[in-house]
Amino acid sequence: MASLQLGRQSSIQDSPRSPEAKLGMQVEDLWDVQEPELSPNEKLNACFESIPVSAFPIAPQGIEIKSDASLADAVQILAQNKILSAPVVDVDAPEDATWMDRYIGIVEFAGIAVWILQQSEPSSPRSPSSPSGAESAIAANGMASAAGLGALGPEGASITSGDFFEALTSSEFYKNTKVRDISGSFRWAPFLALQNSNTFLTMLLLLSKYKMKSVPVLDLGDGKIDNIITQSAVIHMLAECTGLHWFESWGSKKLSEIGLPTMSAKEMITVYEDEPVLQAFKLMRKNRIGGIPVIECGGGKAIGNISLRDVQFLLTAPDIYRDYRSITAKNFLIAVRNYLEKHEKRSPMLSGMITCKRDETVKELIQKLDSEKIHRVYVVDDDGSLEGVITLRDIISRLVHEPRGYFGDFFDGVLPLPENSRV
């Protein structure tokens, strides 16, 4: 698959790269010249369609993982560089390879965790996509069975002990399975990418409606990734637009006015505080969601949130499971907090449960997401009981919409994903 040749191309040529505030001003200038009969939503669509992704601030790049690196090596590289994902480079690709031949995908903490959990379920073996796929699956299933993971499921009440994680991180399976061995689990092959001339609207739609975690931007000249636009970067860009007319006209609305949250408390997938933490990760994988609230036993209040990226602590911080032999969701939250207080100056998990009320404004919500460095916030009532959840994707869906036929038939056969998917 070539880089994304869809949507219309930008009407602004050779736009210089600029910081978030300047990008917001670019939208402001375009907002002022839009046809007055257009609705605010239609105006924003037109504005973002006129800005190329090349105008988005460049994120620091350079971290790539070689295809022959082990899962253990990949986890260590991600942890040391404090990043959640990185492109995987095919070590066998020639020097002058195109980007399609140079990269085999993007590997991330969440992807490694999901793959490991898939391998731990003998009833749902992975379809081998590489020469060592079957061998890896057998090794994973054997290790998981010995550690008791195979019995873990929604209907099970057993608690998974820290022995599983000790067995995992010291196993030959973990040390010897190569990143390329799990390439078949990547959603795109090698990944869905934009060119610098594609528009900001296309990027926003990919992050929201098409549920991408980040969007690589390619420089076709040298066949390498020029930029990676993340959800956090988009949140920060929006937060930097505070005070601009286009932003204030939209951001001053209350969440309830624009139909947020879209998902109610009854529709949410939750885990109780005394359930195994791996149950939380399995539920996230099964339901294709990126985070899950931990609910107190016998009540409706949430005591914390666990996201797929938090599995990194089980893979990189043995202190967590050595202090808690039975890793329940509650113990995991406590252990991670204790660990971060010793090793990190700032982390979303140190802030506790981040919540908002329905009468808060979109601007207040975006500023909260930006300051706390998170992608989702839980809506609560005056008593602190859950009423719903709001993600960045929900916010973007209220900011822009996909014009009819915008992507043509590009996603036919790939979508739709399960309803309310928020991975």
C-alpha cells in the first residue's frame, strides 16, 4: 500500500513548519474568509482542509527499532526513550529501499501486550505470519499455562500472581521472539501514512473516525518518516489555540451542549478493584478500547484508570509485582503510584482519577487533557459516580466531519470496526 493518496490536496503550497500557536493563527485567518452562510462546523472543515500536515510542528524523531530486535529489547528501547511506540526497520532492506520496503510496521507497548495475551489463549491461537510464529505461539502457550494465565477470563475468579510476570520477563520466549515475528499482528502493512501535502482534515479524521493512535508523515524523497503526529500533539495544538475566535466559538460550549459524553456509564467496560489486572488488559483487547476504569467493590465510583500503555510497568518495573504477589487492579494502581513517586517526577498516573462534569466547557476539557497528558477523561456526577467517558476522538468528532466520499472506497473491507471502538 502506498502512502495515503486520498482526500483532496492542500490549497496552500510550501507552507513553512510552525509551532502550535502559529498553526492556530493559520486556522484563524482561514476562518475569517469563509463563506458567512457556512455553519461553524463547515467552516472548520474548510479551514482544516486548506492546511497541509507539513504545517504541523515536527516532533523529535530518530528512534527506530530494528526488525531483529527481541521483544525484550524493544520494550527496553521504548522505556529508555520514554516513548510508547516506534517504527520497525527491516534490517534486510537495501539502502535505497522505498518506505514500503524499509519499514515493516510500528511496534508499541500496547501491541506487545496484546500479542502476548493472544498467545496465552490456546483456544484462539495466532495465525502464523512468519516462520517462527507457530514456535513462538507454542512457547507462549506453554509458559502461560505454567503460570496459570490460561485460566484467566471474564468468567474466572482466580488472581494472577506476580510469578507470571517474573516468568515472562525471564523467559527465553520473551528474550528470543523478534519484533518481526509479531509483524502480522500490526493493523496496517506496514502502516497507514500521510504525505506532507495531505491535509490537516485528513489527519484529524484518521485519528478520530478511523481510530489511529498516531499518524506517520512520510518524506517520499528519502523514503523515511518525516514526522509522527500523536494524539497528545493534537491536544496540545488545540490547547494553544485558546483565545482565538474560531476556537472560542466552539470551545466555549458546554460538553452537554455538543452531545458529550457519547458513551454512558452503562455502556462502559469496567473492571472491579479486586479483579486481576490482566483481566483489565484482556477486556481492553477484547473490546478494542485503550483504557478501562477501575470500580470500587459494591459501588459505582471509579478509583482509577488503567490503559493499555500501562502494561509497560509490568514489563519494565519488577518492583510492582514483587511488592504485590496477587496483582489485582487496585494493587496495580497502588504499586504503580508508589513506583512513580520514587522514579518519576511527572506521570498521568500520579494525578489519580481525572474527571470532569457535564457542565464544563470543551475548552476546559482540552486544557485538562493537555495539562495532565492524557487522552481520555471520565464524566462523573456530583456524588462522584461515573456517568460516561470522553476521549480525544469524541472531541475531534464534534470538531470536524467527514465529507461524503472523502476517502472513496479506501477503507472498504477494513471498516467498520466494532461499535464504540476506542483503541
